[in-house]
Amino acid sequence: MHATTHTFVSNARSALADETLRKALGNMKPGFVNRRGATIAKVPEWQQLRDTGKAIKDHTLAHLDFYLDRYEQAVERAGGKVHWARTAAEAREIVLEICRSVDAKTVTKGKSMIGEEIAINDYLEKHGVTPVETDLGEYIIQLRNEPPSHIIAPAVHLTKEQVAETFRKSHTQLDPDRPLVEHRTLLEEARAVLRQQYFAADVGITGANFLIAETGTSVIVTNEGNGDLTQLLPKVHVVLASLEKVVPNLEDATSILRLLARSATGQEFSSYTTFSTGPRRAEDPDGPEQYHVVLIDNGRSAMLGTEFQEMLRCIRCSACMNHCPVYGAVGGHAYGWVYPGPMGAVLTPTLLGVEKAGHLPNASTFCGKCAEVCPMQIPLPKMMRHWRERQAEQGLAPKTVRWGLGFWGYFAKRPKLYRWMARIGAFSLSKLAGKQGRIAKLPLAGGWTDVRDMPAPQGRSFQDLYARSKGAKR
């Protein structure tokens, strides 16, 4: 997937004009937000769990070299092999070499964001290996030749009707007049087609939600069971994981698992939580003959010790984007790369550079909801501000932004003039709005009023009210 984050503004405009996309995104609130709230309300110790998860990840990151070394030793004791990749290119080459070692022609693949990050599918296809996505959402967008628009729901931008159309175009071996109206019918058709691929695959590739240093175990969390079939049926199981996925022991992994599903889908636990340790043993009835873990840095180690280290606590639950008003309006494709929403606004500039992804930290209302719902308590707005500072320091901010801030700064340095102008502005906007109390079109604010009305100021400013309250107390 090619990085096109510099086109966020134009992407967002197109997304806002897409009625089908807006309909699809409208399904997110009951599907994710409401269910999360209801599930978390049943856990009185929720904040304690968040504190525990944060402490586990902070401890691990502070001793990351130790736990990674311990993890590698445990994997090798179990009969597996760990491969270290500094860059995406190195990771791709390692995976291809593993595939070639068993003359693989077909690879089944579980949902993996790090796989998207290193563009493993495109690379394998260019070298004669056919990757088949087995997660339903990933399978749908693979047929459509689209990137995912969400971390846990890759096809959230599509409607049921669009999926049916895609299946009719792709599954040409089936009856063209078959009914594809019900969700269950679509699911059963995808399941039937994919089942053939599981048995044909020579290699299965999965991601990892956690890597357990004590036992050398990789953990995946799914709701479809596709991950289990992907890693059990082929001769070779390849795990793709970034460095920060490691945790010290099983107890730590299960503690964070209590946070993951509730934050992601509103489930108390995902349908499948699968622990894999090494290849098949002599007494095992099934499993792969080879077990490989490709540990990928690709910019993570450079985040350690910086103001962005806390981003490495992320467990990819998607809670931040599910609650983000910007993501909810424009969807994931507007962000132009693998990671959308608030977490992408922080992580993408780290991996690609602020010169390529500088628009993303500005794609925020700074309402703070992302930090409020993050199970790992990552201060996303604070880190977006850090990127804005770097963008300004390097002169990368658009001229209109620099001029606007300069204009605002002139008045902000002169408090009396600022308050006077604020009163005039509030009074003028109130008059412009009239009895409706909202402004449909506002000069110099087309980016706001093109897609929504602007509420007019009501009454006095905060500063006036504060001054008045202080005077009353005297």
C-alpha cells in the first residue's frame, strides 16, 4: 500500500461528498461505540485494569532488549526460528525466502496490520506467490483491490449491497442468479470459497497481538476462526510482528486481553484467542512443520526514549478511531496509509516522516475522546501537538496555517485587544446567525461550513464570565 498521506485534505473532501460512505460509517456507533460502553460498564475495576495494562507495557518497553532476547531463546527451545528485520524491505525478503524454501505457490494470510505496513501481499505477488486473505473483511477488500479502512473492520466503509456486487463479479464460478441479500448468505459464500484455499496453501501467515517472552508463544485474537486454519493447516506458519508486541509472561498477556476485546468490539472476550508455541511436536495431531517469527523494527526502536514512546503501548483495538469525530466523518482511506484515526495521526509521521504525513496530526478536533477511551492510556492529543510543533519548526505547515497562527498570535500577545476583538467577533456572529442560532455559510471558514452549520456564540465569552465571577466574589 503506497503512502499518500499528503493528499489527506483532498481525500477528506471526497469522503465527505460520498453518501454511500457516510451511510456505512453511520453503522459504527451502534456496532462499536455503544457496545463498548455497555460492556465496560459491567467492569467496576476497569480503570484498575487500564493502569495494569499501562504498567505492563511501560515496564516491557523500558527493558525491551531483555524481553526480546528472552523471547527469541524461548522460541528456539520450542523448535521455532526468529528472524530479525530492521526495515520493511528486509522483512519482505525474509518472508519470500521462507516461501521459496518450501516452493510455496499459495499463501493464506490472517489479518495483520504489520503485513499491510510492509506491503507483503504486493511483494509476494510480484515474485510468483499468491496471497489469499482469510479474514472476511480483508478478503472482501482484496477482491476489490482496496486497502483496509479500519484496523479491526477492514471493510467498514462498504455496504452490504457493495459486498454482494463484489462477490458476483469475483465468484464467477457460482450461479449468477443466486440471492445475495442476507448477511448470512454472503458469509456462507465467502466461507465456501475460502475453505478450498486453506487446504491448498503451503504457507500460512498471521500477525500477533502478543508475543510472550517467557514461553516463546505468539497470540492471535479473531472472531472468525480463520487465524487458526491459517496457521494449523499449511506446512509452515510465519508470524509477522513488530518489536513492541512482546510482553513478559502469560499473566501479563491475559491482563491486557481483558482490555482488548472490550475496547475493540464490546465483547467480553473474542471468539477465538489462540496461543501458538513452536511447530508441531511428535504427539500433536496437527500443526505446522515449521514455525517462523519475523520480528520487525521499521522505525520502532527510534521511538524509544522520545516523546512518542508511549505510542508503542498501542494494542490496535481501534477504540480511538471508533470514537473520533474526524474518522467518523471521512473514514480510514482519507488518511492515505495503513493506520487511520488518532493512532495513525501519531504513528504514521513516526514511520514515514512528518514531511510526508504532516497533515494527519492536524486532522483532529482535539476533543480528547481518543485518549479518554484508549485502554492503554496513550496521550494521543499530546503527541499530535508534538508533531504539529515539529511541523512548524521545519516550516512544513501550510502558509494559510502559519499566517492564521501569526494573526492570532498578534492579538494573543495583547490581552486587552484580544478580549475587545473577541467581543466584537462574538456579537457579529450572533447577529449573522439571527434567530436560527446557526450559520450556514461563513467567509474564510468554508472548510467548516461546507459540510455543517456553525453554531453561533451565545452570550458572554468565557473570559468575561470568569472576570465577572471573580468580581462578584470580591
